[in-house]
Amino acid sequence: MMEGWEMMIPGVCGFGLHFVLDGFRLIYTLIAVLMWTVSAVFSHEYMVHYKNRRRYYSFLWITFFATVGVFLSADLMTTFIFFEIMSLTSYVWVAFDEKKESLRAAETYLAVAVIGGMVMLMGLFLLASCLETLEIAKLSSAVKAAAERGEKGRLYVAGLLLLFGFGAKAGAFPLHIWLPKAHPVAPAPASALLSGILTKTGIFGIIIISLRIFAADGLWVILIVALGLITMFLGAFLALFSVNLKRTLACSSVSQIGFILVGVGMACALSFAGENPAIAVRGTFLHMINHSLFKLVLFLCAGAVYMKLHQLDLNEIRGYGRNKPVLCFCFLMGAMGISGIPAFSGYISKTLLHESIVEYQKLLAEGEVLVHSLTKDAPSLSAIEPFITQCLKSPGFWKGAEWIFIITGGMTFAYMLKLFIAIFIEKHPTRQEEFDLLGKTAMKPSSKAVLLVPAIFLPLMGLFPALTMDKLADLGQGFFTEESLAHAVHYFSWENLKGGLMSLAIGLFLYVIIIRHLLMALPQETTPNASTQKTYINRWPNQLDLENLLYRPLLQKALPGIFGAVCSFIDRCVIDIPLIIFLTLSSVICRGMDHLADAAILLARKTSHRQLSEKIIVSERYWLARKLGALSDFRTNLKHRTSKEKEKHTAETQPQVSTKVLELIEWEASWKKTGRLIQESFSFGLMLFCIGLCLTLAYLFYVFLR
């Protein structure tokens, strides 16, 4: 365990900034330096054709300092300050190319970041009132004192709020929605950082609240383990369906975050059982390191493909990696590492995580897990105590968790095998010769060099775990627990190899049966020159997109009505007149800014940015207008059926588009344009919402510090 170096900067935000350096923080600071250095060097080639490169590099390094600030923070308020800086500066990465899909993904990313940050701040205020400290090193002792005062119920509320905020950045279910949207549109070096290390800042916070506040709490054990299992399985399941290279890697990141959460939950579970949690702690920490390196390598390999082809669809890039040995080697190292293949670093960390589940099952079988009353300090939760108790004591629940772990590992191998075969084994039906000619210019020497560095680490760490990974775990585990590992782990014993080999067998089955047969199909073209090669198909229904299905309707429709009712209740019941006046003035100011901006836009549209009237073009996209117009024409034809002018009317109107159709098309075009304007103004509305929240928070800071 490394002795900590501390530094305090007083007066910042009323609390001051407090930093500390220990083994865990040192390792992740060095990982951040490695990842930013590799990404920056790779960016020189990747960003050469982009405009606004100065903006990209500025926010790249601001985000670096904010991320390091998160990991070095010694109290949760310092964590929050740098966490929010990091979230806002990394937003620029997602919106960088300013295309429609990029701005929409950035909108999602910002909404999750802002809402998560505000919820986290509420949790921090509540936690501070319960524990009277936010210093990470003092949380454990403060929790014991708070429990004696009967504050357990409030601690649960604060913990859930913090879990929401940190989980949003980590990409945990159900707040994972930004990852599959942001990664495909962000520059590849930025995607490597978003996935590889920014998600770990969320995990950093979850580790603190789980192991410093709820280390041996049965309710928290089930919550984190269940959350990890769902995140782990869902991410891998979505990755199986994806046919976009970077989206597949993004869904993979969701899944790997689930593995890490399971490790955090198992550390809490072993502590709850009175057992040494070191095996789960070491697996969690090492898988954090591994995932950072995996995604650095894999996303930069994806960037090497994209910067030459400007395509990410597997059907468009298949065969590109043939005859490109450096790219093939690096991608293969990342793919084999993340799949948990023995002799690679991912196998070591996954073995430790799997063994932590097995260890808890052994304790259950030996009768050493005693579940006392879980809600004696929080009687409001007594209704769910029987369910939690049953889960903690049920061998079936933990055996099911183990099988989900193994099957998800198999799914990881299946989708990584799909990517590797598509890019490096299969041939493109029409462009393979063109791809082969790009072999010598696939990457510059500098890009190849920096990509090889983390790729080489992965097999070396897996082949010599006692000299590499165990040393890292020894240095970093003091942040999690003071207990050391009681015995050495024999990573390559048959018992440990068996679980990894079962996952690989399941993955091979999924690839051969599911991917090759159900997720691929022959092309529809029947021309003589048509290719007979199967194409990859995304069979995941668009209607199941969680953002469009739930979150946007909730934020845009349901919550405004709910908040209106709440504000009305506050206006009638709350006695704190200054707060009501302040909130009312804030609302008036924000509404005034909104109307002022709308007036400026309207004036511009009427004068300098006036749109010329367009000639209405009848096209298939106005299907609603055409259907309604056809119905109107049919009714008109019926009226003229018995008329003497039937032939004349038909001759005059049949070749032309009816006036009714043109009117309906004009109406539909106007309706669609209005919808687009509403969609585009959502980001502006979100910004004003943030301004209002900031004003409210300023008032709360004033009251809190007064």
C-alpha cells in the first residue's frame, strides 16, 4: 500500500479542492497519460482532413486535466467539480463534426451528463448532511456514526442519487443510452478516451459509495450485482446485432462496464459474508485497467479503418484489413484480450471476477452467510427485505449469476470474432483490389508505433501475471480494502481454465449458429453479376431504442406536466417566501431569454434570412399527402361518373397532380419543417434549463454556506 501525498487548495467553490495520491490514483494517472499520449499522436494523422483541429486539441487536453482531477480527488465535492468540467468539455468531442447525427448524439450525451450531474449534486448535499464530511478517507467511520443516529434511510437515498450520477457517466443500465450513440460519431481517438477512461471516472465514484459507505450492506449487494448482470448481458446482446464497427465496440464497452460492476458487487457481497473481498477487488481493478487498454487499441484500429474508407458498416469495410499485418496484429491482441482467451490479460481479470462468484457460492454451501435484519435502521424498506434475504441466501440466484457471467463472456468472443473475420478474413465483393493497394499507406509509422505499444502489453500481462498484473493489483487494492489476498491464485489451473474454455465454446456456437445463419443473409439482387456473399444484417428493431421509446417522451412530455403540478403545490404549501420569489424570478428570466431568442430568430427569418418560396416537388416522401389526395380525387371522380363531362374531366385532370394533393403536400411539408425546428430548438431549451439550474444551485450554495 502506497503512502498518500496530499494537497489542498482552499476557497474554491466554498469547499476548496483536495487532492491525494496513492497507488490506485497513481496507476490511473499513468494510464491517463498513456491513453492521451497515444490518442494525441494518432490524432495527427486522423484529424488531418478535419476543420477546427485547434478546437479539438484544446478540449482534448482540458478534458485530460479534468479527468486526472477526478482520479486525484480526495473528497467527493472535488470529484464533482472536475467530473462536471470533464463532462462538458468532452461534449465537444461528440459534436465535433457538427453533422445532424453528431449533434443529436451530443444532445443525448449532454442531457445524460447534465441530469446525472444535478442528481449527483443533490446526493452530495444529502450525504454531507448525514455524514458531516465528504472526505473519501473518512466516509467509512462517518457511516458507522450515522447508522447509530438512525440515518440509514437517508444514506440509502443519498447513495441512490450518487449511483444515478456516477452510473450515467459509467454507461451502466439504464443510463447507457449515450454510449452507442456517441461513439460512432465522435472521432476515433476521442472514442478511445470516452470508452477507455472517462467511463472509469463513473466507476471510480461507484467504488467509493459501494466500498466506503455500503461495503457490507445486503440491499446494496443485490442492487449492484443485479445492475452489473443486466448491463453486462444487455451490452453484449446489443453488440451481437450491431453491424457498425464503432457501435459494436460501444455496446461492448457497456458490457465490460457490467463485468466491472459485478466485481464491485461481489466485493460488497464477500464483505457482507464476513469474508476477505480481495479476490473481487483485484479482479475489479485489473479489469478496469484491461478495459482501458482494450478500448484504446480497438477504437484506434477502428479509426485506422475509418480515416481511409470513411465507412463503418461491416458490409462496406469487409476485407479492408487483409494484407495489413500491423493493423491485424493490434486488433487481434485487443479482440483476444477482451474475449478472455487464456494467456491474455483479460483472462486474468475475468478469472478473478468469476472466482469471486464461486467463492460466495462456497460460503453459502458451508452455511457461513448469515443474513440478519437488513432494514432495522431503515424500516421503510422492510417490504423488500424478504426478497433481498432470499436472493442473498439462494444458491440458485448466484448459480444463475455465474451462468450469465459465462454466457456473456461467450457473447463477447462471438461478436469480436464477427468483427475480426469481417475485416481481416473475408473479401469485399467489389473493392478488394482497391483495399489491397492501401496496405502500405494504411497508417503512418508514428500511428503504427503508438498503436503497437498498448497492444503488446496485453499478451505480456497475460503470460506473466505474477510479474505484471499481481504487482499492479498489490499497488492499487489499498484504495478498495485494507485486506490483502489470503492465497495466491493459480490462474492456469484446470478449474480456472474450465470457465474460460466454456465461454469460448459458447461464443463459437453463437457465431456459427446465430451470427452466420440468423444475422446474415444473401443479397436481394438477382442480376447475373450480383454477389453471392452473405451480408450482415441488423435485426434489432428500431422501435426498441430506449432513448426514443422512453427517455425523450418522458423529458419532453411527461415531466413538464409533473413539474408544473409540483411547482403549484410548492406555491401553495411552502412558507419559504424568498425561495419561491427566487425560483419565480429565475423562471421569468429564462422565459424572457427564450422569448427574446425566438423573436430574434423570427426577425431574421423575415428579413436577412428570409427563405425563398420553393416550387413544390411531388415526391414519394410525401406519402400522407399523396394518400389523402388520392382519396379526395376518388371522391371527385365518383361525382363525375354519371356526368356528361366525364370524359372531358378525366382528360383534363388525369395527367396532372390535383390541387388538393398540392395543398396537402404543402401542409405536410410545413408540418415536417415545424417538427425539425422543434427538434433543433431542444438543445437551446436544454441550455436554458441548465442556466436555470445553475441559478438555483447558486442560491442553494448561498443558503448552505450562510
